[in-house]
Amino acid sequence: QAQLVESGGGLVQPGGSLRLSCAGSGNIFSKYTGGWFREAPGNQRQLVASIRTGGTTDYSESVKGRFTISRDNAKNTMYLQMNDLKTEDTAVYSCNVGFGVKVTPVVYPWGQGTQVTVSS
């Protein structure tokens, strides 16, 4: 079954940067809206950034100005560049594709995600 694979997480100090990647197949990012989600302990999974097929991007208020979502359709890969990371950005980050700016409903089963830990 087709799936998305996240990578690029890790441990970083506050103020640092990470770049997450989401590898897919079948030109999915030109067919659906792509989204990056995160789930912190004790919280529900929430959408932090989305990119529509036309290229329009949207961000949650908590990451606006610090995170940048992008994609490379030729590589079937979506990215999340995260700058000026804060301790509250600590979470498991997952990607998916879906419909509309809210990326819902999602198309694929959720993968394992990639852990991002921001700590000094």
C-alpha cells in the first residue's frame, strides 16, 4: 500500500533549525494538498502547514514566520523548513495529503512520523 515516509527529525537547541522531508509516490503532491502535522504528548494531532496544488501555502499562527513548507513534484517530496525552533515545537511530525486548506480528509494511513525535540 502506498504510504508517505517522513525523515529529518532530531534533537536541536532552541533557536536552531531542522528540515523535514516527506517522500511519496505517484505525483501525489500535484494531485492533493500536502500538509505537515504535529502531535505533542497529551495533545491531539494538529495541522501546522499546508501547500495546495497551485502552490498556495498556509500556516498555523504558532509557526507562521518560522516554518516554510515546500515541495518538489519531480522528486515526489514535500519539505518543512523549521527555523528559530522553540521548546514548544517539540512533537512527532507527520505528513499527509488531503483536500482543501485543512488537508481533510487525509488520503493515506498515518505513518510513524519523525520526532523533533527542541531542548537545551
